[in-house]
Amino acid sequence: MKNVLILCTGNSARSVMAEYLINSELRDSWHAFSAGVNPSRINPHSVTVMAELGISLDGARSKSVDEFIDREDLDLVVTVCDHARETCPVFYKPVEQVHVGFEDPAPFSDEGDEIALAKFREVRDQIREQLLPFLHERCAD
């Protein structure tokens, strides 16, 4: 079992959706955590679109990368936004870092539920289609 930290700016949408998708769909090979360089709160639209897949975000909270900086059990850090990639801190234990970027759906939150949910679904599905196969291949190596 490998541990991956998914890092984003606010830990409100992309990173938390990735964390829960990985822990649901790749649970035999990966255990995911998520954090933000500037944590905020879990976006309600993230909760909604994950529930559509039967994945509950109950208990999820926005976490700071500072909670993970001195962990020695991380095998990989994945940044999912450019800001996190540019400001990613140096971890005490050297850990490989890769970038797999996704558009931030949070700015669409004020566009009304129909538009916002469509954008959150699009990003959720991109994470499933791009990040999960990437991690699956990493475990096969």
C-alpha cells in the first residue's frame, strides 16, 4: 500500500474529490490524503457530485499541508493546481512530487447550481479519467 498526498490551493474541491476517489476506487493499492496550501472549507458542490457516485464526504475537512510536512510515510505528492505546484513546500523526508493539473471548479459556485454542478462533475470525471489511471500505473511498476 502506497500513500499519496493530493495538494491544492484551498483543499475544497479538486484535492478532496481526488482523495475520496482514490480511497474508493484504488483502495487496494493507494491510501490518499489531501491538503491545501491555503486551506478553506469543503465546497458543498464537491459533496453533491461525490454523493452522486455513492461516495460520502461526511467527516471531510479542509486541511493544511502543514499537517503533512513532517510525515515520513508519503510515497508521492501530487499537485492538482498550478498555485500548489508553485508554492509546494519542501517536505522533511524527500518525496517525489508530480503535477496533474485540473481546472478549479470553485469559481463556478456562484453561477447557479446547474452551471456549478456541471463544472464540478466535469472536474470530478477528469480526475477519474486521468489521475486514477496514472496512479494505477504507478503501482503496477
